[in-house]
Amino acid sequence: NADEEEGRGLLIVDRNPIARSMMRTLLEPHFPDTRFAADAEEARAAMEGKGVEVVLVDEAALGKDADRDARARALAGDVAAHHARGLLLCSAENAAALKEILTGSAFQILVKPVKGDALVDAIVAMASRKGDRGNASKLVSNAA
């Protein structure tokens, strides 16, 4: 339905240009308004203006330094302020810590590796839950 597709903006936050290209190929048929950002700061700017419904973040875009947790919290706040939902792709080793940081936010965590169809299903499901943006943080594992 064209009306359903309209306004289903997807923002992909990933530093890797090859991964961005693969994500575009996989997700653009479901989200014609697909945008990209390399980090949390670019994501904040990309959320301005036309509506972004789902923000897909690869954990590498948050960095590996001591400020990672603060960037994750700030990005979660930006996503909530724009009435969007977030999906964080992360490694199994970081999932528990990031889940704790994002508890109560509009983020879900998906543990990598994840198959393409499972990723599409998770994002489409998030976009379909209009009005259900609060406390979406739950650990999704074994998606691959």
C-alpha cells in the first residue's frame, strides 16, 4: 500500500560504506525513504525534517572508547524526541551491557550475526507498531 510506505523513513547509522550499500539493497524496497549516517552526530542531523520512523544502528557507529555509553544514551534520547524507534545491532559480548544502558528507551537490541530476512522482519515489525514507542528495549537473540 503506497500510503503505508509513505512516511516510513529509515535511518541507518553505520560507518562502513560497504555495509551501508548492502543495507540499502536489502531495506530500500520496504523503506523507500532510507537515509544514512556514519555516527550519532550525523544521525541527529538526519532525523531533522521529514519523519524517520526507525533508526537502525550498528554498534561500531557508537565508537569503542569510554564515551560509547554516553553516545548510546544520547542517541536513544534523540530517537525518542523524534518519536521514532531504534534497533541496535551488536555483538553477543556487548549485548547485556548495551541492553542495560538502553533499558526504558525506544531501542531493541538485535545480536549479530543476523540473517537479512530476520533483519527486514524486525524493522518492518517495529515500523508497524505505531504508537507503541515506549519501553521497547528487549534483548532479541538467536535471530540468525
